[in-house]
Amino acid sequence: MAFAQDPESAQCPPAEALPLRHSDDLRVRRYSSRFADVMEMRAPSHSVATYLDHHDGWFRRCAAPMTVQPLGPNGYALTLGRFGNFGFEVEPTIGLELLPQSEGIYRIVTAALSAPDASLQEIYDVEFNAALQLEQDSEVEPDSGTEAGILTQVRWELDLCVWIRLPAVIGLLPDKLVQSSGDHLLRQIVRQISRKLTWKVQEDFHATHELECPPRRRAPF
């Protein structure tokens, strides 16, 4: 992660690194967003479920070019890329755990990194909560790319919160500007990453099942 840190915070680090979400430091800003989207899969829900269950294959392929490292049997450490605002840059790495499905619902939650950098924990904190639900529609008209006229919709929702300790100099800017700009940046990050990942998962599923991939849908956010 790359960042610009003010000299005061660099010289006087807290004695104990606690999650920023529990910090009372006024330089710590919380940004949050909620998103929802749909992936269309031209196959029965059981085929889609089998594919999603074996995330050790598709997750790495679909997350590229983001860097992915294994994190336990169901987890991954994912480096999202470099983003910035007001000259403050971050290249966050977060741990994600893909929980086994429960009644057709998959959840992805934040997981602790195996070897976190304490100095970076003083800069950012992330809480990631996503849910994916499979809905099979057998009323779809058969076509050249849909198996027996069956379409499975993968509906997903994401709640994302990020806490960032900003350099002291940013505190000189108007409060509403700092907050609104951070919220906008967070939406841009998630829109870029989630849409690319959604398209790649759709394309990978249909390619591995030798099915025609549906056209890309316009993002609702």
C-alpha cells in the first residue's frame, strides 16, 4: 500500500494498533456504500451452484489482474489496486472468506490477513459483507445459448465500509468536501472492481460450460 502520511503521525504511532473502526481519532474517516446487481447464467441453478462451490478455480482467474493469495481453505488476500484522492493514495489489501452456501445463498465476508502489517493497520480498515442468491427461471424461451430455456439469476448485494486515517493537512479542507469526495471515490472503486469481476465470472462460467455468454448488462450504479 502506498500512502502519504503527515510527519506527526509518522513520529508518534499509537502504542497499540486497534482497528480504526474503534478509533476516536478525528482524522479517521468512515466511508460506506451499498450495491446490488445481477449476473445472468444460462444454465440450471445446480450447475451454477457447483461452479460457485469450487471457487479455488474461478476466483483467481476472474480476479486477475488483481493480486490474489490463498488465505486458508476458503479465503483469499486480494490487493485491489491503487486509488487516491486529494493526493492521498492507498493500495489496499483485504482478506475475504467465501463461506459455503446455505440454502442457495453465498456470503463473502472480511477475513483477517495471515500476516498483517501493523503500520498499515493504522492507515485503513475494511469491512466487506456480500451475499449472492441463486434464482432459477424456467420460463425463459430457449435459444442457441440457453440450456433448455433455463436461466439462473445470481443476485448479489454488497455492504462495504472503509475507515481511513487521513493526513492532518486534509483536515484544512471543508468537512463536507472531504466526506463527499471520499464517498464518491469509494463508489468508483467498487463500481470498477465489482463490475469487472461480475463480467469475468459470467464469461468464465459460460466458457467452462461451453455456453453462449449473455450480453453485458448496464451497471445499475
